[in-house]
Amino acid sequence: LEVIHNMFKHIFNGLETRLEGELKVIREQYFSEAVAFTDEPCVLHWPEAMEILKEAGFDIGDGLGDLSGAMELALGEAVKEKYGTDFFMLDKYPMEIRPFYTMPCPEDANFSNSYDIFIRGQEICSGAQRCHDPELLLEILNNKGVEVGEGLEKYIESFRHGVSPHAGAGIGLERVVFLYLGLDNVRKASMFPRDPNRCSP
């Protein structure tokens, strides 16, 4: 999470210093302010996020269900008010709403070593530690009721040859641009947007 935070901090600082003129032109048409961020990573763990949402009046049930768009936006507002940042990370998602290949949290198997990253209450990135232990993978698949077919057997077998612990994240660059610039539609951040009515170019 520190690596991702430092990367985005570098990008945000660079945009505001090296591209000040270009941002001024864009902000004449689409108002936005620079993304506020903390010097050190602002990381919320799932239980804290659930408490914030509960206080905001959301029905969180058992606290292990996925977030709706409205919940994410409300969380973004609350984090901005409490921590003074538009950019934050939500860590330790419930295991039941994450894919089977996500590593469970070693302290509490109800949660996982996975995270989402947000700008202004909207997700720009998902990531996780991948489960590299083949026996644990089989246990997770069993718990999720997933049958191990030929494809998954080969996937699990690849880990039997030895894989170091590893993690990663998938960044939605168009979403970063869209939210950073305060655009009214994510299509405006893509050179060739795709939707049901536009397949080319």
C-alpha cells in the first residue's frame, strides 16, 4: 500500500507542478480542485469503514456485505471530513466478497489481504495479496463451493512448484483522470470510449 500511495503522491504532485498551465485550461471548462492527500497512506480497515457508514445511517447488515456506490460516496465524504483527504485506501475486505485467489487475513479468516483505492469516494483501483499456498487455495475453493475442474487444477499445480508471496493492483487510468479532473463522464477520459452504441474506432 505504501508503494501505491507513493506512486500516486508523485503523480498528483507532478500534475499540479509540471502541468499547471494545462490543468488551468481544463479547469476553465470542468471545475475541479487538486486532489487532497496525506503524506503517509490513509488506510481504513473494513470494520472502521462499517462504523463510519453505520453512523451515516446505512444498514450494513452483518458488516460483511459489499459496498454500494452510495456507500462509497458517503465513505469518501466522511474520510475527507475526518482525515482531510480525497485519496484513501480501504483494506481488509471480507473474504466472502473477494475472489478465491485472494489471501485470507492471517489474524481473522473472515477478512482478506485485499484493498480498494478511492479518489473522492469512487474506486480507482483494486488489489490484493494473491494466495500462493496450494493447500490453502483448495480450502478456500471448498469454502466458496467452487468445484476444482481441469483449469483450476492447472492453476493450483503451478503454485506447487514454489511461488513467493506477492500482491498487486489493477489501476483504472481513465477513472483516475475522470475523477482527478472532475469530469462529468468517464468517457471523456478515454481516447476511444466503448459502450453499446460505439464499438469503433
